Amino acid sequence: MAAPSAVPTLIPAVGSASPDLQAILDINRAAYDMLAGTYRGSAEIRQENAKKWLTHRLPQIAVDAHPTALDIGCADGTHSRVLSALGYAVTGVDFSAPMITAARELADDPTLASRPRLLHGEFLSGRYIDEHGAQARLDGTRFDLVLATAFVHLFPPESDDDAVHKVLAYVAPGGTALISTTAAMSNRQGLETKAGADGRVTHRWRNHYTLEYFVWLVAEAARDVYGAKVSVQPWVVVDPDSAEKLWIDVAVTRPA
């Protein structure tokens, strides 16, 4: 199926051509390495916001008595800790070593029902290192809940489509993927500045999507991965820190 006719082709906002995937991964990894301290410093308030958001969504997501979850692009582990506190056995993955270090330190919390398993590595490659320095892979593993928040928009268009497909492939039969991005008035892409709490400024690559296009992207990927048309439920959520910033949550349930 063609993309919605009202949605224009994504045009790079910086330069005449998009950087290749490896260049974008390097740019974004350096950005999140720098931002790890900012995330760590705001962990408490972001975890509270995440708890409110997830507990609002999860009652609508049916899981087994001992649910499992995969937190993709987990950063400092905010969502991983919330899900662990709610009884999920959680695996979190992130490509930034400082972020995973922060996530492991923050997860050393006796109040958690179980400590998340936190892996360092790049999602598309699927190669990870665990906290003991051993290689780890998730090939063939399926989860009741797969969470990809503010993640799939960090790749060039041809690769973020691959990322959505791979996110959905990790969902167990009857399980759910919850994929989120910011809502935009029009599609655009390019390098953007992002400031840390210490005043340093970095650049990262971002894609911005309209609601219509993002729902279409996820629905088409779900049909490819599951071999059938499946229900795709979108919500639009106001950012707790900015009333002008809207998020799109898209939930996809894999056929049992």
C-alpha cells in the first residue's frame, strides 16, 4: 500500500543528502553519551511521569501472570524500572555505554520486584554485552510487551522502517508493542540541536512524523511481520513538561 497521499516524501533538513546509517548512529551515540548525566539528574521526575503514562496504558494491554518486557532504547532505564516495579521481567537495551551504566546503577534498587537485565549494544545489529562483559543476543526471544519510546525516529527513513519491523518481530503471540514518537504537522528529518543540563549542546538525527504517516508506517510493518492486517490503536498524549508538545502512542497486538 502506498503512503498516505497527503504525506510528502521526507526531505533532509540539513545538507543536500542524508548521512548514511553508520554516520547517524555515530552522531546519535555521541549525543546520548553526552546526555547521560542530564538523564541521570532528572531520573526521579521522569520515572514518576513514566509510571503515570505506563499504568494508564498497561491495563489496556493483556499479559500473562508472569509477563516479560523488552525496553528498546532504554537510556537510563526509566521505563525498565517502572515495568520491573509492576512485576515484569524486563530486558533493556541501549547503544550508549554511559546510559547503560546509569541504568545499571539506578536499577540497584531493593524495592524492585526484579532487577532489569540491561544490555549494551546497537539494536539493528542485535549484538549486545551484558553487565559481566559477556556477549548476549536476543535472537528468537519473544516478549509479552515490547516498548520502543522515542526510538524508531532516530534512524534515516529507510532504516527506521527496518527498526519498526524488528521491534514488532520481538512481540510474542498475543503480546503487544507500544511504539511512541512526537507528533508533527508535517514530515521532516535532519540534524537538530539538543542541550544538556550542564549547558553543553549536541546534535542528533531526528525524523518527525505526522500522526497519519506514523500510524500507516507501523500498520504496514505489522502486516509484513505478522502476515495479516492487525489492529493498530493510536493515542495522542500531551507531554507532561510542555503543553505544546504532543506524543503519538501506537499499540499493536500480535495475533495469538
